[in-house]
Amino acid sequence: MKPIEIIADAVLRERNKMNLSVSALSKKANIAKSTLSQLEQGIGNPSIETLWAIANALGIPVSALIEKPKSRNHLIRANEGLIVLSEQKNYIATLLSACPQNARRDIYRLNVEIGNPKISSPHPIGTIEHLIISNGKALAGPIDAPVELYPGDYFTYSADVPHIFEALEPDTNAMLVIECT
Amino acid sequence: MKPIEIIADAVLRERNKMNLSVSALSKKANIAKSTLSQLEQGIGNPSIETLWAIANALGIPVSALIEKPKSRNHLIRANEGLIVLSEQKNYIATLLSACPQNARRDIYRLNVEIGNPKISSPHPIGTIEHLIISNGKALAGPIDAPVELYPGDYFTYSADVPHIFEALEPDTNAMLVIECT
DNA sequence: ATGGTCTGTTCTTTATATCGAACATATGTT
DNA sequence: AACATATGTTCGATATAAAGAACAGACCAT
């Protein structure tokens, strides 16, 4: 896929998400609306300054416009997964996710009690969350496709859409790795 | 900081890292070396196709050229268990470790039974391991300074020396994040 | 309907990014 | 020394991205 096509799609998508017209966005970004119109049609070869202006006006990083959205949701149950290190039979290491190039991965611990579900608003485009349940039971994932998770389960999903975490048992604990490219 | 300056710095830095000359890189990327030369001087306003070609030739994503290097003093470390996300009282997120630049972080799940300690030989220099105990009890860390860990504990240590993981209780589970820079 | 304000498109003009060649300097070879 | 092959630079010609205006269509008001 050529860069211009990715950008064309991304700009259109983000602009619609923001409910902005071509004119409004071009004005906000201080570029000609003809430039923006052609860009969305996949015509030409925009300069970095143009992309920068558009991304700023949209309140997103430039990389959100040039990286193609990737990754599907993936669930690995407690007893599943590729075992990669097993020199000893009492020590099992399962690779859940290899880090893609140039990704940043921050590590969190979650302590959640039964109550209102935690609804997170979308993170920047391309953001992925990795969730591993340590204790308890949770309903988590994209808000339109959450999954029931038990201790040991590993679930990764796109976090650039609204997503949910709800404890279904008291004292539910989890590891959360937030990955942004 | 203007985008062209960020790009100029990034291209020069990555090119040197790859031990490529201006001529060599321009040839690899199929662009005029004058274009590359001026770009590295911070002159002009490169097009996305030019950046794309350069990034491809360097084997890095375009975003690596346009993302400004993260300031290293802006993040409060989580070593004291700083709570960073707490909009709801029943949901506590604790930042354990923010990802440094250019690090790769692979995610593993460990299932370990009581028995011989697992002794891992040194990983490449700079490798760091992050360990979070989900269940059971473990003795883990560098072989000369292991620590007793209980569920919920987070321990990070240099893995470029021999290190150990020993289950002290049956059915000990942990999350392991291996980070190499 | 008639004017007004939107929508996004297609023009022309101008500014400039890219190319390729010519240009210096430097390092090494015979 | 003279030559060869690197390095990165600057130059003029050309392609083209961007700006701005003109454009057609949709929608709402009076």
C-alpha cells in the first residue's frame, strides 16, 4: 500500500471522527482546502509540513496518519500459547507477544474491585493494550467485543477505540501493557 | 521544534548508526543525494514519498523520523508505585515502568513449579527483565541478589548477568517482560 | 423561487522540492 | 608526485505541491 493511500484514508477517517468539514479542517490547519481535498483523494505527494499542520489540527501525532492501522484482537487462554523456553519441566515460559519495531510499551498493574466498569476513551491510533489477568475475573476489551477473562488469560486488543475493564470478582488484579507505535 | 529539524536530526543520526554515506543512502533509497544532503541540513520541506523512501532504506518506520525524541525528565517513575490512572475509586492503575526509547519489550507468561531453580545465562548487554508475580511465591532476580516475591510484587533487574527464578510454592505464575535496548 | 451559507470539487498561478551534474575536499593508491 | 575514488556540498532546470479563486451541488431560510 502506497503512503499516499494510507494518508488519504487516515485523514478522511480522522476528519470524520472529529466531525469537521474539508473547509473547516483546512482553515484550522492553515492550508488551502484544495490541498486537503486532493490529499483525501490520494492525489499527489504531500509535504511534511502539510501533514504536520493537518495532524496538529486534528490533535493527533503525524505517525497516526502514515502508519497503517494494524492488529486484531487476540486471546490466549491460560493453558494456550507457544512455549518458547522449557529447558526444565518445572519452568514454562510462554511467549505472548513479541515487540514490534519501534513500539513503546509501558507496564501497569491494575487493582480493580466490583463496581462500575471502567470505560477508557480511545488512545491514539495504533495503540494496543495487552492484558494478563493475575487474580479474579474480568470482562475486558473493546467495548463492542469484550471477553470474560480468568487468571492466566492473555488478551490483546486495539485501544484506539473505546474499551472497557470490569471486575467480576472482588480483588481482581491484572497486568496491563500499553503499546504505542 | 519544527518538523524539518526533527527529521534532519533523525536522518543524520540513523544514517550514521547504519554507517552509510550520503551517497550510499541516497542510492539505496533511490533519491538524489542532493535531496538527502539538503534534508539533513534542515533545508526545505520534504515530501512524504521522500521520507518513505529514506525510512525504507534505513529499515525503520517513517514515524521514527518525525517523532521528536521524548524528553527523558518528563516522566515520574513508578518505583514508588505512583498511581497514574484513577478516575474511579474501584479502578487503580499503577505505572510500573515506562518504556525507554528504542527498547523492545517481549511479553512472557511463566508457570513454574517447585523444583530446581531456573538459572538463565546472561542476555545481551543492556537487557532488563520486568517480573510481576501473579500467584504463588518466588525467589528471583540476579543470581547474587535474588528477592523473595509475592503476588502483586514488581521487580525489575538487569538480565545481562546470570539470573534466577525459583518457585517457592506450587503453581507459581508470573508475567515476564524482557526488554532489550 | 431567490438569496444565503454550507458541502466538496476543479481550475490557474506561483513557489519550491526534486533531480542530475558540477563542484569542492579528503583519503588512499600506484 | 599524480591519480583515483571516496566524502558531502552547491548549482541550474524541471516537475509538481500548495494557494487561491472559481466552480457545481445541497440545504435552509425568508
